[in-house]
Amino acid sequence: MSAQVFRNAHLFDGLRHVGPGALGTRNGRIVAIGDPDEVRERVGPGAEEVDCLGGLLMPGFQDAHMHPMVGGLERLRCEMSGMGTVEEYLAALSGSAQRQRNATWFRAGGWSVAAFGPQGPTAELLDTVVPDKPAFIPSSDHHDAWVNTRALELAGITAETPDPPDGWIERDAHGNPTGTLREAAQALVWDHVETTREEYADALREAQSHLHSWGITGWHDALIGGYAGLDDPTQAYLDLIDAGELTAYVRASQWWDRHRGTEQVEELLAQRDRLAGHGLDAGSVKVMMDGISETFTATVTEPWLGELHCACGDSGLPFLSTEQAQEAVTALDAAGLQCHFHAIGDKAVRDALDAVEAARLANGANDLRHQIAHMQLVRPQDRGRFRALGVVANLQGMWAQRGTPAVSLAMPHLDAERARWHYPFRDVLRAGARFAGGSDWPINPPEPVAAVHVLVNRTTYSAEGDAPQPLVADQSIPVEVALSAYTAGSAWVNHRTDTGELLVGSRADLVLLDRDVVTAPSDEIGAAEVVGTWALGDRVFAR
């Protein structure tokens, strides 16, 4: 490990803007902050001098909710998240066919549900570019999958195949599968997908390199253990740890199997302890409350309006009943396991909060730091409950703007009042809640600066000055709060005391931006770029 003196920097310490200063590191730790001469003396001889040129030096970004294995696989195979038309998707898939010629399965990901009709893409269309091997291609939200005829045949999916209770197969007028699988129906094909151990390790290496390029030095993997359409990254983490190649700090959430009961708590505890022995922190459990707004599987207290194409009805698809959620969370809480909720609709958010409240009443207060991710719709009466229950609001900053399919597809099916319930982060903040910041990559790009821009402006950055109108503009949050969510906030929810803030003794996990986004005009935050990223004092990215 090397030593550095960072000079000519503006500092953000993870909580607040400090202003001009210097910072010194040695042996992977921060050893001095303040006057440049005093920092040099404290660091000692032989240190590398890093001229920050007036940029913002801050703790490395930490993403509180993502799926890096899937993101890495898609980057290596065929990533389509930046595209928007059927023609673009087909061209990308065709171009990837040569790269995947030796693979047993064709894999890609990132198509938008907005690009296809309500019944989704078809196997017949996919057959035109991938006719010779089974293909499995999750949507950008990873709640749906597009498969070809060969995959349907291999999985034995026919008109007689029943829908699972928590998903469905899109069908034609005769009941035949068309090629789109919704929610848990993805597993009907995904269970047959073959990917090698080395491919998984390569994907995680690719993901880590990509994340470092965005200034990310740590993350929370929101699902290990595998679930329909999401590969299990557990062994890949262990392989990279054993090889000394995991340079990021990682905490992970194990999967709560909604088809089972509290008997699985002991298994989760045993897996947590086993993985801890190998250096992987898996003290959290992913509790999935509902689906997504794009397909109206997000659960709502009042029905979605208008005509819907959703086999689950007009109020969403609850993955756990209110009673099941309370029983599960109370048991997890009693066992000392953190709950990491997926909750999109306002009913899902309410049920998650109710479950934590039931656990508090049964078990008393503790410091497990349960968290709710996504929170697209939150009823006004629930916004103060995050602070009251000690629940962390896990924000996906890039989502709080009009351009995402989650918002654009949901808006026509909400009345004016509920349309203003979108991502009410300022109200949650005013009530005193803690924030953590994530991306849900590969659902959204893992770009913390872009997410901070949206949280502050409620719209995306545009160099031309033609950004879309803000989404519920009065729910914006200050830039220091947004930056803190992606640094100190994420570290706190992950129970880390040695990272996320610029403190003497903390890990030298750092990111340098090319400008001070705290003092810059708010509509220019998104123009900032990452100059360098350091993990435990070693430079892991240089622009």
C-alpha cells in the first residue's frame, strides 16, 4: 500500500462541505486532514503528491442497492440499457451473436418494457437473430424476461404450463406462450440457464472495474442466493476474495424465500456465519414486497386507474401478505438479521413499515438498521414513520425524474394526488429519516453524480439546458444531503464505522471529482466527472 498527499482540493467529508484543504494517506488509511504542510509532515517521506486542481475530494461513493453480477454479465455479453427501440435491440443482439458463439446459452439484458406493446416481445422476433441456441434476456428492470422458441422448448413451456402464483406467462389467443415471462415465471426458463464458474468470476471482475470508474468503492449486493432472472454471485465473491482481487467493500442481502416460512431463519444465520468466515458480510436479508410499476405489479392501496395489461389485477402483485411480512420480519429482527425491503407501491411501503413496527413491538428497539429501497409511491401519512421506526430510506436517485419507464408508464394510471406521491424524499428528510443512496444497477446506470443531480434537481442533467420538467419539484433535497446518502449514509446502513467519511483512521477509500459540485450551480452538478478512485489507498481508476 502506498502513501499520498492530496493537495489543492476542496473537501466533502461525507456529511458536509469542508472547503479547501489537503488529505494524507498511508498504508490504506487516512492519517491527516487539513493544512498541506502539516499533512505532508504527518504522512512522512516518500508520499505521492496528487494535485487535485481544485476538484472535490470526498469519500468513495458507496452504492446501497445494486446487482453487480448481472451488470457484469450483461457488459460482457450484450448490454442494451442505453437503447430504446426494437431495431436497436435486434441490431445489438445480432452483433453479440459472434461473441457468444461458443456459449451454451445466449444471454443479454436491458430491454425496456416501454419499447414493446403490453404483451411484451415475442419469441418469434428473437428467433430472427438467435435461432440456434436458447436465449434468456431480462428486461431493464429484471422483472420480465424475453426468451426464444428454443428456450421455451428446452424448458417444456407450452399452452398447458400453468402460471406460477407470483408471475405469469404471456400467451396468445390460443394460450400458447409468446416469449415474455413476467416476474417469477422467469424461473421456468432461468432454472435451465448454464453459466460457468469462471464466467461468473469474470463478470464480477468486469463489474468491479466498471463501478470503480464511477467512483464507487463499496456496495450492497441486494440479492445473493439467486432468484428468477438474477444469478447468484456468492461463489464469485468468494473466488475474488480468495484471489485477493475484491478491492471494494461489499455487504450482501440473502434472499427471503416467500414460498417458505420462518424455518429458514436458522439457515440464513448459518449462511451468514459461513460467509463471514470467508470474508463476505451477508448479515442482511432481502424481503421482496411487490413488483414494479411498469407492469402494475407494484401494490397500491387504491387501484391503478384505466385499462391495464396485468394478470394480477388492478392493485398490484403482493409477494407477501401483510401477515406473512410481519411474521417474517419479526423473526428476522429477533435473530439479529437486517431487513432490506423492495417496496415500490404505496401499499408495499406501508406494509414494510407495518412489519418493522410489529417487530419493534415484539422484540423492542435495536440497531439493525432495516431499510426500504425504491419507494416510488409513499402515502403522506407514512413519510414520518421512517424516522419513528428507525428505518433507513434507500434512495435510487436516478429514478426521481420523468424520463424513467417506471414514472412515464405509471403516470397515466394515477390521479393527480397520487402522482404527487412520487419519491417524496424532502418530506421523509424533514421528518428526520436517514438516507442511503443506490442505483439498482443494471436497472439504471451506476452513476452517483448523475443520481445526485436528479435528487437535487428532480430532473436529469442536460449540457444543452433542455432537461425535462422536474418531477414533483418541491421534493428535491440539498446537494450535501444527496452526496451524504451515497457516502456516509450507505456506510451507516451497512454498519461500517471505518468508511464513508473523511476521518483520521478511516479507510482511504476516496473519489476525486473534477469540480466542486457543492458550490457549483445546481443545474451543473451532472457535468462533474470522476478523475480518480482509490480503494484502501490504491488507485483503482484514473481518467
